[in-house]
Amino acid sequence: MSENLHKNHERYFVPGLARGLRVLEIIAEADQPLTIAEIGKKLGVSRSSAFRITYTLNHLGYLSTDKSDKLYDLGPRVLGLGFSYLNRQDIIKIAKPVGVIGALSPSTNPEATPVIKAINAIKGRNAIVVAPHPRAKLTNKLIIDHMREALEKLGAPADLVLGIDTPTLEKTEHLMQACDLVLATGGPAMVKAAYSSGTPALGVGAGNAVITVDETADLTFAAEKIRISKTLDLAASCSADNSVIAVESIYDDLLAKLIAEGGHLAQPGDYDKIASVLWEDGHLNPKAVVLKPQVLCAMAGVDIPDDRLFIVMPETGVGADHPYSGEKLSAIMAFYKVANIDEAVELTNRIQAYQGMGHSCGIYSINDANILKLGMQTKTSRVMVNQPQAASNSGNLWNGMRQTFSLGCGTWGGNSTNENINWRHLINVTWISKPLATPKTIPGDEVLFSGVTGLFD
């Protein structure tokens, strides 16, 4: 890996929160909350300058104000641009770049994935080299060139972002061995290769989102959001609705709503015809995925109206003998019927034990007990509630999820994290610890174990 990459990211980015850190120190040293004017005086700047600094800290969540304009420290937090001052613990945390990120990018989302990874890498003051899937090399080059041009316009080195123009297995393996951290988004083989590279790696698991619609759901709303999620990017997303589970009492009504939203109910005989094209030897056929349903149906010899947007495939089983229970990367959803939420949870677990463990599921419901039951009793990292799954898992304007296109699946999915991977995962942190003014004390055994000591008499 070029030494220039390491030099560029160290030289160009410099932590810029010295005044913000000083404000936090001033507040920590004060005996009572301070006004903005008082902080300005202690900082040696005007009230307007102090306001701008404290406003930024307040916006980032490090300070809070009351109606009298006094400022309160909210306690330990990480500052995104370099420093964090944990006043109650006498600890300073300094964020530092990892170095060069080796990013493996999939063919199913070749436009946005490199952009999000580059933003997160650069926010952590890293450089990044993107190794695309061979089928996405031209798209990847176009996106990389745009990012390099934007960096130059901002006065930053273009080489903070690089791409492999003609990817090969050998080049990708070399990148994984030479970089400082591998960030792998793609199929299980790619993630396994990243973890086996000998370089620290962050990988993600396979998707196979399962969506439950219970008897309390707004069915018109749910059908619309399911259609949005199922048709986004022709279902290329790992978060697309692969299976929809409907409680029996609303099954027929939901089916009618899905058809009204552009769904096509598969006819007897379509199941095997489409499956014979979509899968080859138990694996998805790369020539049949991410296509308009009309194109896929034409390949399978199945009739479908021109105005249909997705296919509803009734399904009853799970596993290799029921291929639609797995990830399809196609505008097809398996459609299941269950008696109640308990059966929905049990079926979700069976489906995701087959494929997609740890990734995500969703529910349309206004029953908090049902929502919590799905979250508590499934091995999943994300439960989207009353939201289009594919557009929400990765963070969006209507929810609080971290924006990413790298969705960790935890140990359930063979990953080291189950978070939405972001810039915080792409930094190292140095902790500076000073002695506490008042040391902590350890209570005696009679206090610590008062609730259990009687059990051992």
C-alpha cells in the first residue's frame, strides 16, 4: 500500500475542537451551571463567539440549556471530530484514524455502498481503497472518479479515495493483506475471505428480511410500504422484504391490498417454473436476479401483466425444499399465513435459521406487546416497525438508525458486530486517564452480597 496514502490522511485532517474541549473543561470546573456570557468571559471571547461554540456542542448533544440560558454538561460522550472530555471520570478520549481501509463492495448496490463507506472512512481521517465486484467495476469507477473530483475541489488529496479499476481475486486478496482494516459488504464467501485475510476485518451477514403484519395493522399503509421496500432497486437490497407473514384474520384483506399496490399473485404451476430459472443447483442464478418481474417471468415461461411491480408467491414451508423462504434478490415475496403473533415469531425464527440469521425483520402493528415479543424472541439485530424495511434498516429521515450500507448481524450471522457500521467503527481511540479527585470506594461484602449471603449459611 502506498506510503503516500498514510501520509495524506495524517497531514490533511487535524482535530479542530480545542475550544469546544476548553468549554467542557470550564463547565466541569464550575461549581454551578454557567450562562453563555460567563463562559465567553472565561474563554476570553465575546458572547456571540461563545454562543456559536456552545450552540454547536448543544446541537451535537454534549450540552443542554434551560430557559435561563444556563448550560449543563450531559456527561460522557464521544466528540466526532477528535476529542471527548468525560468530566465526571477525568478521562479524555482522542479519536485517531485506523489508516487505510480496504473496502469490498457488492454488485447489488455498487452506487451507494462505496459512497457511504468513503464518507465514514474520511470522517475518521482514513484513506479508502474500494475493491468492487467484477460485474460492478464500471459503476464503481464512475462513482470513485466523482468522489476524487469532489475531494480535489475541497482542497483535499484525491488519493484519499481509490478504486480498483479491473478487479481480480488476486488484487482483492492483496488489498486485504496490505490495508489496515477490511470493511467487507457482500456474500458469505467474501466476508469469510475478509475474516481469513489476517487483517482486522468488519464483515456483514446475509439478508433475508421477514415482515409480520398483525391484526392491528393499517393494511393500506402496510401494503404501500411493503411495495416500496420490495421494489426498491428491483429488490437488490439485502433488506428487501423476502417473506411477508400475515395473521390469518387479515390475510385475505392484506393480499387484496398488495395486489392493489401492484402485486401479482402467482398462479398454480408458477412456483416451479420461476424457481427453475431463479436457482441453479441450489444457488441464485446471477443472470436471473435483480430484474423486472416481467423479464424474470418471460425467462420462466410465466404470464404476468405489464403493469405488475412484484410477485406474491404463496408459501407454506421453510428450507431448501421451499426456496422462496430464502433470499431471492428478486421482486418476489413469499407470502405466509399464521394464526397469531406467536406463530409469526416461530416462523420468523425458522426462516432466518435457514437464511438471514441476525440481519433484520419487521412488523406492521400498533400493539406494543406484539412488537416487543418479536424483538425479544427473535435472533435479529434490527426490527423495523411500521416502516419500509429496505429503506429503513440502513437509516433514513424517519428513524434514528445510523446511516450505513454495512449491516452487521452479530454472532448470529457470523459477524463481530451487529451494529449499523459507521465511522465510529473505523477509528482507534486513545484514553487519557487522570486520577479521580475523589477515589471510588468498594462497599463491604455485607453490602455487596446482602441479598444472597443467607443462602450459604
